[in-house]
Amino acid sequence: MTRLPDTSLPDYGWLFSRARSGRARGPAGARALLDLLAPGGLDSPDAHFQSIRVIGTNGKGSTCAMLEAGLLAAGLRVGRFTSPHLHVYEERIRVNGVNLGAARTRDFIQWARVQAPDAAFFDLTLALACQVFARDGVEVAVMEAGVGGISDATHALGNVVAVALTNADLDHTGVLGATVAEIARDKAGAARRGVPLLTTAAGEALDVVREVAGEIGAPLLTPQTHPKLFALPHAPRLEGAHQHSNAALAAATLRTLGHGGSVEAALNARHPARLERLSVDGKTVLLDGAHNPHATRALALAVPSADVLLFGNLARKDTPATLAPLLPLTSVRVFTATGDLATPPQELAARFGGVALPDPAEALAHALALTPPGGRLLVAGSLYLAADVRARLDRR
């Protein structure tokens, strides 16, 4: 009797219920999973491809997108592991620019429910990515850290050929430390002896990175020490001065790995919800996932004015500090909620002035109505909000 293929959907509910809360941080959990995927003493999946780790407070996703584009242009078989996703879970794992198929997610979840029922969500996703990359013959994978560097699950990866550190600033302070120096030390701890550590960090963060690189024995490459390595022939397609820094880091990493001829392709990379421009009924909607003070400061420099601000932020973030750089852009503000863990929009409206509409659909409709013909609506505060708005606008 012919067996029909399993067309059931992945059990995303189980997977997302594996949140980190209550589970130990660090690389140990991910390392255990990777070893579990290497039966019979065979090499674990991460040993089958080279990894470029991308670390930083902000800019990781854009840097990963540019690295992926450059490596593909070099003719390599490329994997990309990033988070969070905008619309579907499988965006987190790509091979040669194509998202993972849902059937493979389903099969892995079925395995994990039996073999690793207590593993954390991020560790499971990283393990799935490595399994996919190994089976699909990936040569080099761009691996975005979740939170931190030495304390992140991606520190479990073997065969790391470069570490790219975008910057270090205040975010995830409850996990990484209360100061820029503490956060920079954790992120710089991703360095490996003898493996190039490239960074566009500046100021106090760079001082710490330099110290840690010396302690570990990692060659440190910066725009100050290697200006030609980080030089750009022109601005990247992604908008904003902050993207110049991300592009310089991607270009330097490509050149360090012998793929300097692919810098042009990297500069032409696209990445959704990073100052993404959408046109709606003659109005411009600017979507950006800026969700911490460092990111919104950069966004405010890139967008000096807007007609309306639609803002929602997670309560675990420093919401007042995140919002502060955006307040001078416009006095017309609509606050909304990005899920159950959001900062209550009523509190924001009362404190900073504006309209509170917890339902994102209602908030978007109201914000668009307030935006004049030919005007600009800026959406920021969370990648989750940017994804929600993007999906709604796509359905219009």
C-alpha cells in the first residue's frame, strides 16, 4: 500500500512554548543538541560548514543580509540563520536565499518533542539550522547571534572563520549587564583565538573589544586599523547613515575571507522592515524595526521629520529612552500594543501625548487617516509591529 506523504503543519505552538525563561542561557544547551544530532560518533552538523558569527546590539540583520548577498555572488552555497522572523518561522533559516520548507520544520519538531523535550526555542532553532545546512551542503553560513556573544547559544558553533561585531550599546541589560562596557565585554567574548574579529564599534565599546581581543588572541580589524578593508565604493541600497557602518563591516568581512569581488552585490542587498518604504494611497509609510535607544537614535538621524508616528514597544525594553529620539519628529503620535508583553499604549499616550489604540489594525488605520496626502507615516518601536503593519499593507 502506498504511503501518503505527511502534509500536517508543524507544531509551532509547542516550539514557541520553549521560551528561554527558566532555562539556562549560554552555549551549553545548543552544544548538547548539536552533539545529539551526531549519532554514532559522527561529526556534529556545525562541523560540516564554515560559520561567520554576526554579533551586536543593532544592525545584525542588515549585516547578515549583505553578507549573504555577497557570498552568493561569490558562487558559494550559503546558509543564513537570523531572528526574529517577520511573517513565517522558516524565514529564520535560508539556503541560497530560499526559506526552509515547513515540512522540515515539522519533522524536526517531531524529533525534538521526543529527543529534546526540555530544550529552549532558540537552541532548537539553531540546531535545526545547522542540521539543514549540513544536509544541504552549505559551504559557509551567516549566523546571527540572539542575545550577547559569549553568553549566546551561537557560541556553541564550531568551525567559525570570522566574527563580525556591529556595535555594543544598552539593550538586554537584565542579561548582559547594566553598562556599555559590560555589554561590550560579553559580545566581544564571541572572539576566537586566531580567528579575525571585525568590528565597527566605537568609543568605550571599542576600548573593551580591543582589550578582550588581546586577552583571547583574536586578530582585531577595525576601520581605524584597516581603513582600506572597510572602505565602500558607494553607499549601500539600505537607507540611513547607520547602514554605511553595517555595509563597511560586511565588506571588510568579505574581503578578509577572500571575497572582495562580491562587495558590490553586498551593497545592493535588501532587507525588509529596515527603513523600508511603502506607498499607500499616495502616502509614504516608513517601516523600521528600531526597538532600543541606539536604534531609534540612528533612525531619527535618517528620518529627521515625519507627519505621524505609529509606535509600539515591548515592556521589557527601556521604552521611554527608546521613544525619546523619535518624539521631536512629530507631535502627531499613535501608540499601540505589539502583543501581551507590550508597554501599555495608554501609559505612553498619557505621558508623551497622542492617541492610544491597543489594536494594531485600528491603530494603523487611524495613523494613515492622520497622515496627509503626500505625507509620511513612520512605524517603529518593534520588529513585531513592523511585521504586523507590513502584512496588513500587503493585503490591501
